[in-house]
Amino acid sequence: MGRKKIEIKLVKNIEARYVTFSKRRKGLFKKASELSILCGARVGLLGFSPSGKPFAFGSPSFQVVIDEYLHEGGVETFENGEIGNLNEELKDLKKEIKVEDKKIEEVDKGIIPTDLSLEELQKVKTSLKELQGEIEAASSLLLLAKKPVFIIQG
Amino acid sequence: MGRKKIEIKLVKNIEARYVTFSKRRKGLFKKASELSILCGARVGLLGFSPSGKPFAFGSPSFQVVIDEYLHEGGVETFENGEIGNLNEELKDLKKEIKVEDKKIEEVDKGIIPTDLSLEELQKVKTSLKELQGEIEAASSLLLLAKKPVFIIQG
DNA sequence: CTCACTATCTATAACAA
DNA sequence: TTTGTTATAGATAGTGA
């Protein structure tokens, strides 16, 4: 999406890193907004910049997402017993991913040979990261669903 | 980004809506993941599908974002007094946006004439939605910063 | 950190399965 | 709700201010 294809890994140059962050955060907000409007979904986003500054986004609002989570997105969303099963599945997935992650690391270091091109390897790594993110988040949701939940002091 | 340019508004056909949701959620996760990896940012995402099913994503993990928010992203991020000022600014911005929103609605209904092309109008509307999302979220962050915060029961 | 420019790379709308 | 294909619309890397 730019003058050149880039690898998805930490941008070394700090200045360039901030520029990239600024541009892509904007892009992410836009995507989140579009998803919400096009599909009637609700999306909340919370994060921290490279320098540790918080940023957030919500559509139709951040608060709506929190409220929906508190009132409907928690325990009631899952059938009885379902949570335990899902947790087991997630545990297995995490194990598998850990194995794959280690494998890739060793390929990277040349310890293990591979038939994959650098480009293909990059894709695998990126996919793995995404999967990790989803699984991790799913775990968190399940955890929160089991032990309710975010409480907002007020 | 597809065969045709589309307006950013609720997809009428429900089947198509779900397809769009499925694809764009995937895209959003990818963008969030890339932002995190490229810039060393932490990103957490929580939302609900059109049908009310929760989804979440985190990079490097959902939990990391929550933890950082609890420990560093809250009150300490803002200087004393800064919060009050920011809240005032946000209040003003919200008012302005409300006005603009109403204006656009009336333009849509033909009550107010406009020199803008449909395309330009669409852009303005989309930008406004994004701005709303950011401002709303900023408000939430400030609110949470003032009245600390998410508490995770355990 | 933001803004503008523009050559390229990517995400995705429409369609079918 | 998910997946694959293909033509396009849209995002963004590199660069300079």
C-alpha cells in the first residue's frame, strides 16, 4: 500500500515509526468507523502509542460498547458449559501456536531449513500474530465472562 | 476498494451485511495487528457483531492493554488540571458536531440547499462520524481518568 | 507528530459456491 | 456466516516541508 512493500516488523527508525503510527492509527479509526456504520456493529478501541500515550475510539460510542459488554456481552452470551469447552479449545490452540511460533523462530535463525520463500514466511508469521491476538482476546472475554467483569466505579 | 465505490451507510441486504461484516472484521484485526507490530503500539479491540455476538482482539494481547490502562493509562497520564480543560474543549466540540450533524441531516432531506456534490457530502458525513467516535472515546477516557477506572474483579 | 504528494500495494464489492 | 475470484477503490511508504 505504499511505494514499496514492507515487512510487518518493528520500524527501526524512530521518526519513521511515529509517522507510520500516526497514519495507520488514523486508518484504523476509519476502518472501525466504517465497519460499525456499514454493518450496524459496535466497536470500541483502546490502545497505547509507541510513546505510551493512550488513544481510544468508539462507534457509535466507546460507552455503548462498554455498556453492551456489561449488560449483554458477558456471561449471558454463552450457554452453560460452553465456556469450559471453549476454554479447552483455546488452550489447545495456544499450545499449537506456541509450537509454530518456536518453529518459525528457529527457521529465522537458520536452525531449521525451510522451503518457504521469505515472503511466504512473512505471511505465516503475520497470520500467526493475528491468530494469537484473537485467541488471546477470546480468552480474556471468556475469563471476564466467567468472573464478571469490568466494573466501572462511579 | 471493491468492484464499485459504495456509500458508507448501513448495508440494507442482511445477507450482504453479514458478509461485509465478516470480511471487514478480519481486515480490522489485520490492521490492528500491523499497527501494533510495526510501531510497538498496544491495541485492544472489543465489539459486537450485527447480531450481537461479541468479538475482541488484542495485540500483543488484550490483557496487556487492560493492564496498561489500569496502571499507566489512567489518571497519571494527564497533568493536574489538564483534564478539566480537555473536558471543556470536548464539550464544545460535541456541540459543534451536533450542529453540523443536524445541518447534514437537513441537507439530506432537502430542507437546506447545498453546493456540495453527493460525493463531497458523503465525505463530510463520514469524517464527522469518525470525529464523533474519537471525541466520544476521548470523553470516556477522561471520565475514567477522573473517576478511576475499570476494575477487574477477580 | 501532522500534512501533502503520488507510485504502489492492499482491502474489498460483487458474484458465485 | 465463511471462502475464493477478480476488478477496482482505497490505504499508505517514501519523501519533503
